[in-house]
Amino acid sequence: MKLKYLILVTIAGLIIALDQATKLYIHTHFSLGESITVINDFFNITYVRNTGAAFGFMSTAQETFRNIIFLTMPPVALLVIVMIMRGVHDRDLIQILALSSIFGGAIGNYIDRIRFRYVIDFLDFHIQNEYVWPAFNVADIAIVIGVGILILIMFRKEEPGTEPLPSET
């Protein structure tokens, strides 16, 4: 097995395990909507069921439509990640880690969609209940970090001498 795929499986596996373990704990130890304060006026653990996508997007759409979208799109996205990974050089560790994080996070949330038809969210940040960020989970963190790294890679400057030479005509 190529190193990049070993990294993909390892990182994604760790993310999936942590994501599912934390969600299982919340699902079995909290009632829906139950919240405990961790840091006053800033951070709570709150059991939320997200039937939509990021920030509850599409949560009010018809259930059949949501299920079709949310159960068919993730496998397509995972396939795209694998296709992109094929073109990544084994030594490009940062890009491999970013894609692995997205892959693991996507699978973590997809498992919830298959099991429950919603995603379990529980990390609840706010500032004095005035500025509230939608609840999220470990899989979401992995996806955001992976996407953030890919965006940074897109905007990084090439080192002198690493640019491809123009082809001769």
C-alpha cells in the first residue's frame, strides 16, 4: 500500500473513531436539547440533532429530498477525494493530511446520516448568548481544518525554481 493511502486510512480512521465515540457518549448520556456549561458565557456541551447540512442549511426542506441529497452526495464527495488523492505526490504530506481530514470527517457525519437521518452535534460556542455559533462536532472540525489547509495551499507562493518550465513549441 502506498504511503499516502496508509496515511489516509490512519488519519481518517482516527477521526472517525473519535467522532463516533464522542457522538455515542452524547447520544447515550444526554437528552435531546440538554446542555451543560463548560465555560460560562462561552462554551456548552449541548445535544443537538442536525437534520440539515452546515449551519442547518436545508433543515426545513422536505425529508425525502433531504435524505436523497444527504445520502447520495457524501459517497460522491468521498470518490472525488480518492480521485484527487491519486494525483497527489507521496511527499506532499500537508495535502495528504488535509484530504485525509476531510475524508474522515465526511465519513463520520455520513455514518450519522445512515444511522439516524440526522447528524449529532454538541460543541456549542457563544458569547453571552448574544453571538451564537451553530453547534458542531469532531467530524465538522476535521472537515473545516482540511478545507482550510487546502485553501492555504492554493494561495501559497511557489518557491523560486519550483515553477514548471514552459513547454517548447
